Amino acid sequence: MSWTPVNADHAIERVLFTTLFSDQLPTKVMSQLGVELGAKASSVGINEMVQLSPPPFPIHFDGAVQQQPQMPNFGQVYRKTSNGIVLEEINCTAMSLSFSATLYVHWKDFLERVEECLAEAINRVAEVTDIVDVRLEYWDKFNLPHGNTAADVKSLVNPASRLIPGYFKEQKGSWHTHFGFFTPDHNSNSRRVLVNGNVDVAANVDGFPSMFEPDIYAQARVHTLAATQHTVPNQSFDSWDVIKSVANHEHDLLKSVMADCIHSDLVKAINLNANPFEL
């Protein structure tokens, strides 16, 4: 297999965990949450803070125009950076809490970091509004070294994939495909899981300047998302412990999705250890 993951033992460029709320947090709660998250972020080495401002334009709901309320504390972003690269980020707005990282070793380590940074804040939010959506997203990247040919580009794809259309499995040049579907959440009759994926492959063309570093012939990026959503009014993920269980399920699901998309040799190369994908 000629494709190589962007990191030595995995292909992950970035991972993002997000919780979404049914309603905006009250201004007073937002202010308190900002203070508490700021102290938490600082205590774990995430020391850079950016104040978020409300959007300047009206927001459209079902054709009507509603002005975004002017909130004195709309939200904050807390970052840990190195040489201008964001390594970790906590994002707190009136409608969401999220944690993302470009540093990734193992799922267990990432989830522990999310728990360390957000568990207390999530429990506080759950006391005042419904948390209705829990999301996990991965951005993966693979490089095909220079010296390969157009025919080798197709070697990224699992020929038996049920998520990538057959046409792309034989495609030799640049291409993009998207898939998306809902699947039941077998842990709850009031929830469903949205699964989305994007696969982008870009390859150099003879006679044109290279799009990549001199040693790279082609590059593939895979974005996968799992979003567990409540489908019944007034239902909520009411604690960090519940959300943690959901996140573990989403992680396992996205591993299976990834393993269905990429070639089995790449699955082994990144030690994906996924369960078989089932629609």
C-alpha cells in the first residue's frame, strides 16, 4: 500500500466534540460559565482567550428575519497554540460547547481531556436548558508519495465499500464524494444518529505545477461526523455521564464508517480495529 497517514501511527489531523443546546443560555449563566471555563482552561494549560461577538446580521428562521439579541458575553474561545498552530481549543457560545484538538494519540486520552475541560460546564448547562445534540467529527489525511502514477490513486478506496459509489472506486484522478444517512440509536427510542462523510482526493496532473510538497503525488482527506439527536420534544442529554456514553458509541460508529471507506491495508496501517460497518 503506497498511501501513508499524515501521522506516524494514525491519519487524524483534527478531532472535534460538540454539544448543542435547544435554547440560548441566559446572559447571567453565560457570564458565570465564561468565568468558570476560563479558570478551568488556564488550570489545564489552555491559556489564550478570544472573546466572541454576536453576528452583525439578522438570522433567518423559516423566511422570517429575527435580530440576534445583543449579548454582553456572547462567548469565548480558549486556545493552546504552538508556533501559530492551534493544538487544543475550547469553544463556548450561547448555543454550544465544544472541544477540539490537533494533538491526538488515542480516543481514551482525548475523551479524558474533554471530560477534564468540559464535564463540569456540561452538567451546569444541563440544569438550565436541554442539550439536544452530541457530535463527534474527525478529519483524516493520507498522502500518496511522489513516484506513483494516476492508476495508484484509486488504491485509497476499499473496493467493497458500501458508502463510496462504484464509479469512484475505479477513478484515477481527483474526485469528491459525500454520503449521509440517519441510523437508529439502539440505546434510546427517542434518539437517532446522523452520519455524514466526505472523501476528497486530489492528484497532480502531468504538465501542471504540483499542488503539494515535492515528495507528494496525491492527497486524500476524509471527514466523518456522527451526531446523536433527540427527536422527542423536551428530551435532553441531562449529564456528562450520559453524553460520555454517547460519545463512545459515536467513536465506534465512525471507526466502522472509516474502515468501510478506505483500503484494508490502510485500515491495518492505522490500527483502526473497527467493527464491521452495518447499515
